Amino acid sequence: MLEYKESFSSSLVRELVAFANSAGGKILLGVRNDGTVVGVRDSNDLRARIQDIARNCDPPVNVVVESVGKVLAITVRESESKPVQCREGFFWRQGASTQKLSRDEIRDFFRSEGTVRFDFSPCARFRYPEDFDRQKYAAWMKMSGISGRPRTEDVLVNIEAAERSGGKLIFRNAGVLFFAKNVRHFFQQAYITCLLARGADKVHILDRKDFDGGIVADIEEALRFIERNTRVAYRIERLRREEIPEYPMAALREAITNAVMHRDWFNEGANVFVEIYTDRIEISNPGGLPKGMLPSDLGHKSVRRNPLIADLLHRIEFIEKAGTGIKRMRDEARAQGCPEPTFEATGFFTTTFLPNPAVRAQAEAQGRDQVTEQAGTKLAPSQRQVQAHDEAHDEAHDEAHEPLTKVEREILAACAGEPQRTPDLLRLMGYSTRTGNFKKALTRLLALGRLEMTIPGKPRSSKQRYKTTALGRKALAREKRKG
């Protein structure tokens, strides 16, 4: 946030733009790069030239110029209307240097600043009515409580899922996520992965399901996955048996809905995860906290990354008032005798739930006293069944996928040892540049869990590397066995 310049020059405009596009900063005129003060002559003409440069930026940059001894200090305020540009382009600060933004970086900058909203953006590939699922629409209408028999096209426009243009109905991305027949045909990242692990880490996966039937169905299916794979205790009240779940189901539903609603949909290399371990449940979504939110704001302030998706969920009562989700999760967990969930925001936003200790103790006691031969009961299978299920499921899950393509085999083989950067990966495979087949193969391997990123929260990072997962290694081994 500090830049030295020995004297005034036209390149000053780059520093002004870079600081305005970042968090602001200070430029010291009359100081060499090594910090030696050489001084600069302060004058009204020099100050006017600095102000003219700042005003000619688009939008204008707010600066304050003041004399500090022999040095002229220029304080640059962070712009409220990012991104800012000058005639030479867009610039921003990376560490202690000013860098010009590339085309892709400019696009990402617009997205990160919220200038471009994913859910409101039109989906040019969606064709109405060919790609429209009337059953999903009818189910949503029933849940929303909209009465009468309004024209479908009018409703879609009124709820902003689509817009009229030149006599056609153009669907927005949010409308596609809710009402497309095949959502992943348009957005590969539109699914929820649910995992059941044996233990407190991902070394042994008992079950994995990917749900991609649309936003509403995915939330419901993820919750059912949790219900099938967690336990209950029983309490007798006035001759009636009451089931007490191991985890606060209403809070989990809220967390899954929030994960879908607040995820960064521009991130095409990651998706929502629901992970069940022996000691906790984790629900995570790519994107971290929306811009303008701090960890201390959780439960008190609401910034909606995807307002249209939130509105469509609110209409069917999947969410309540904005800003109440975190509080409701905490309140529900306490009411069910569970510890309050914890929240972590990095490149992902992760909510962690711990079980009700009384339910866990009762279920474990019952499990010791009763050894059942029926897999999938509320008391959980026996140790022998767990082992058999683990071995059988891994094989069945792997066989269920389509065979690897040649490019997929090459990618998995190259990443099976050390994680690889994209340029190194292309070189190992004999490519001079990224091809359509390469990009398609990379996306599919990530979606199937056969390949993973070393920095999942920053898919476009220059330090990003890819490594082959256990599922990927099994797929390679299967292909090798087939000859």
C-alpha cells in the first residue's frame, strides 16, 4: 500500500488506478526505490497536474495531496465504483508492485466486485421450451403457493427467472438452475456431492452420491442422505416413542440451502460438499464470504452473493428473512442438545456440526448390545458389514463410470505422482497449448472426483496444481487390467 517515485511522470496514473482498484494506498513523490529521500519541489502547478490525472481516470480517482518535509505524499482512496481504468488500461496492486490486468483478470475482477451477477446473467444456450422441465416448474409453483392458472411465460418473467427479448423467452442462469431438464448440460458445477466416511478423514469412503437434479431436488436429496446415514435415539414420553436425531436436521437443511444459495457459481471447478464423518458433519461451498462480509458479521449482517437464487428459494420457504440463517442454525442446534455449529471462511465457506452427545452415547450403547444383519439400520451396520460394504462399494462405484478417454488417461497418469501445473501437464502430454479435448477431460475428471486441485478455492491461481485421487488411480488400474 506504499509506492515510492523519485519524480513526477505520466506513469503516475497507473499507480493511482492500481491503488483505487485495490484497498487504497499512498504514493511518496521525491523518494527513490531504495527509500532514499531526494525531495521534490512542491508547487500549485504540480498539485494541479496530479489532480488532473486523477480526474481523467474512469471513474475519477479520489486523492489527497500534502507536503511532508521534502516529500509530496499522495493518498489514494479505494474506489467505490470499481474497476477504475486509465487510457493505458486496468491496473491493480499485487503485493508491492503494480500490474496490468489481463482480459481474464478483468473478467474475474468484474465478477469478484459483484458488477456481474451470475444468477441474473442470461444463458444463451438454453432453449425454451425444449430445455424447460415443466414438472420442476409445477412442483415449484405448488410450493410457492401461487394460485390460479397464470401463463407459464408470465410467471417466469415476473419472478425474473427469464426475460422477453425480441419475442423470445431468454432464461437467466438462476432460471436454468431451477427449471432445466438437465442442469449440468449448462453448468458442470451444478451438483452436490455427499460423502460418508469411515473415520474422521477421507481415507476410507463408504458411500458417495452426486445429486444434480436441480437446486430444489439437490437440497432435498442431500438432507435425505444425511438422514439415512446418521443415527437416532429414542425417548418414551407418555407411552409414545419419540425419535431424537443425532444431528439438528433443521439446522442442517438451513446450512445446505445456504451453501447452494451463497456459493460462487462462477467457480466451475468446485461444487457444494456434504461430508459425514464419525465425529462431525461438514457442509462446504466454494467462494468463502461474499464481498463486504467479515467473520464477525455472521449472524448479524446479510450480503447475498446470488440475490435472485435467494429470492426463488424464499418464495418456496426454503429460507426465511435475509440474515437469519446463521442465528437459526445456532438456535436449532442448542434446542436439539447439540453444540453450536462452527464456521470457517477461506476459499471455501465451511459449516461444521457436532452430534448430540446423549444421542451418540445411547446409539453406541445399543450398537454394542445389538448386532444386526440388516445394513443401513438406524443403529448402523456391524464392523464386518462395514468392511464388506466398503470393499464392494469402491469396486461398484468405480465400475459404474464410463471408460476413460485417451486424454483422461494421460492426465491421470501425469498427475499420479507429483501434482502438476497446467503448463507442465500440457508439456508432459505433448501439447503446445490447451485444446478443447484437454479442457473437457480436465473438467470431467474434476467433476467425477478422479482429479483434484491443490488450491480448490482459487481455480485460476498461477500456483494451481492437479493431482490424481484414489478414485482416479483405481480408474487407471481398471483400464490397465482391461488391456
